[in-house]
Amino acid sequence: MYGEDVRRRVEALRWYHTIDLGQGIVTRGVHDTPLRLARLDLPLSFAGRTVLDVGAWDGFFSFEAERRGASRVVATDHYSWHGLGWGTGDGKAMAFYPARELDGDPTNWWGPNEPAVHGMLQSCGFQAVRTVTASRSAPYRLVRAVFHQLKGKKPAPLAYRQDRAAFHAWKNT
């Protein structure tokens, strides 16, 4: 059983994902991660698969892949682990950000759009690629951009252009 010290330490942290840690302790993530999980339509089993979780934040989806039987899970996220952030391109297939131009993050040099991600995955031998996140409407992106600017996170034009996407890709093995 977790002690009160663990509970206090968990509550003192800022979490991106909502994660049930057991024993009645649930991280207070800024997103309803179990709801997002339900929308992603992930396979019920990852048995024997390797999973790369890019943009892992607190690792909810990495742990979920492990729970579903993945033989290997690699998680990476410079923003979450260094507190710098990331941005987006200007509508081109790929945008190059030398040095720290992408929200000050020295590891994010490229910002691909959805067709570019599909093309890269297919070029790597994935026969099937599917985007599982819905494209956001212009009104939604506008409201989110204004919110980000009011919170001092980033200028509205930059926040309007950026978004996240999740992809499923399969190889015939």
C-alpha cells in the first residue's frame, strides 16, 4: 500500500496524463487520458511487438502498450523531460528548425505534416498507415490558439497552426 508521502509527491507534480497508479492514487493530468485511449482504437494485444512512443509525456501510452503485451517499449519526449516545448511548420510537408527554433527545443529539427508522416512510414516498409486522431476544425483551433496566448504559452498564430496526431502503421511480418 502506498503511503501518504507517495500521495503527496504525486499530487505535487504537474501531470499531462491522467494515470491510475493504484491504491486510490490517480494523477491529475490536464487531459482525460482514458477517454483519449478509447478513441485511439489501439489493438487489444501488442504481443511480440515493439512500440515507439514519440511524445510520451508522462508515459501513459507507453505503459498501456506494455500492459497489452508489447515485448519492447521505447518512450521519448524532450518537451516533457526538459520543459522546452515544440511548435509546428507553416503548412509545408516538412519544416526544418535549425538550432532551437522549434520552441527552443534542440532535438526537434523537423515538423512533418500528416501526409509527410504517412509517406515516411510507407517508405520505411509499413504497408498500412492510418491517422487515428481527427483533424481539428478551424473554430476549435482558433479558440485553442487564443487560450494559449492568454495563458502566455505561445503566440496565437503559432498555436493555431500546431496540433498533435496519432498514427497506426503495420508491416506484414
